[in-house]
Amino acid sequence: MDQEIILSTNFPNLKLFKRGKVRDVYSVGDFYLIVSTDRLSAFDVIMAQGIPFKGKVLTKISEFWFDFIKHIIPNHLISTNVDEFPAQCRQYETILRGRSMLVKKAEVVPIECIVRGYICGSGWNDYMQTKSISGIKLHEGLVNSEKLDEPIFTPSTKAEIGLHDENISFDQAEKIVGNETITKLKNISLEVYKSASEFALSKGIIIADTKMEFGFHNGELILVDEVLTPDSSRFWPADHYQKGRNQESYDKQIIRDYLLSINFNKQPPPPILPDDVIQKTSRKYLEVLEKLTGEKLA
């Protein structure tokens, strides 16, 4: 699985706007250039090693879903084809090809829009303590990874790198962005999740939950960032699903499980990951891309 791993980009002739956990974002005139690196963060700590093909998988999957759900909500994507990028980007095309998106600039809504179709992760932890998630009361007797009667919208705050997002109630989110916006976000998020999860299930993948981000472009609400990738969603193989336990997954769970096994304290610096853990994770990313889109990268 020979593939150059891109941990960071440095384009002197482009203006760096910000570095996220995974993406480097450059400001190019009226657009942003989003470059998906092969960085991986677990427990909000960025690992020192990258995952082969990861950035390219995230870009391909986002591009696929942006097209799939464009009838529900417009999005920020202009092109993933480097040949269509502004001239000043071309000198970096070797790195950019396959892992970058030219997008519209948007004023990002400061809320993470999370939809949960199954009870797991932080939602399961909240339920065990309060029998509710983000202020939504759920009935007694649910078990880990159980499918919910209906998907629920559970917003969270957007934290800076190194800090944790916090689950908040609809009412708290309403105070941050207003009733009209949060109601729209809820309805769109639920519609996107239902449409995408039905399609994914037909390909043998359960989307247990997902996180979306939105912004305003020329006064219009659009979908931004990435969408329905293994980094922003929990993907489970449907044929191995069994409620009442943690599930196998197509995301970075392999890394999380390894870190838990060595009692990682969830603080930088990260430990060195064994090569087999890195390669296994890479194969999972490639597998989910092929299952969902039919595309092979390796």
C-alpha cells in the first residue's frame, strides 16, 4: 500500500486561512481551497503519523454526498478538479490532486449539527446518566448501539482544536443562532441523514450518526466542510450489526481502541501507532469508499 502520506501542507504563494485537525484551508480570492491531509485526530489529539489515502478518501466521499443531497440543500463545493482551480494553485497540483476542494466562502454557523439514528458514543454515555440526549427524553430500556425509533437532532458547540465539543439542547442552540436558523438546520439535517442512511444501508453500511456544518453564502444557507465521511460519521457494517455492544466500524475506531488498550491519557503528545494499526485503518477508509461509491483508490 505505497502512498505518500501528507501530514501538512505549505504553499508559500497561497494565503493560509487556518489549519484544522485534518484540513488545511487557504484563502484564494473569492474562494477557499480546502486540502484534506492524512492527519488523524483521536480523542481530540492529532496523531503524529498519518493514515495512507485518508485525505483522498474524505474528499471523494464528500464529493459523492454533496452531489447526492444537492436537491435537499445546496453546498459550498465548486470543484475537486485541480485543472479548474485558480492559476496560483497549479504549481501545487501534485499534492492537491485528489485531496482538495475549491469552495465558496461562507459565514459558518457556530453549531455542529448532529443527527443520531442509533444510540452510541457520547449519546450512550448521556443516556446512561440521564435517560436523555441533548435534553431529548428517550424511553427506558435502550441498550448500547440500539436503533432509535426516529433519528434525533442533537446539536453541539464547535470547539477549538484540543477542546471537546459539548452536546447542547435545542433551546441552547436557539439562543446561539436564533429560532429560524436552528429550526431550518434541524429539518435539513434530519432529511439529509434519512436520505443518506437509506442509500448507505442499500450498500451494506449503517450510518449510526453524523455531524454536519452549515454556513451562509450570499444570504443562502448551504452545507459546508465535509459531509457523511468516516471522520464525521459512524459507519458500521450492516452484516455484523448486533445491538447491546460496541460495533465494528469503518472509521478511526481501530485507532481509538488501540489508544484505550494502552491507557492513553487523551492528552498530547500522542503515542507512536504500530504500523499494522495504521494499515488496518487505511484499509477501512478505502473499503467504505468502494462500498459507497464503487470507486477504488488502491
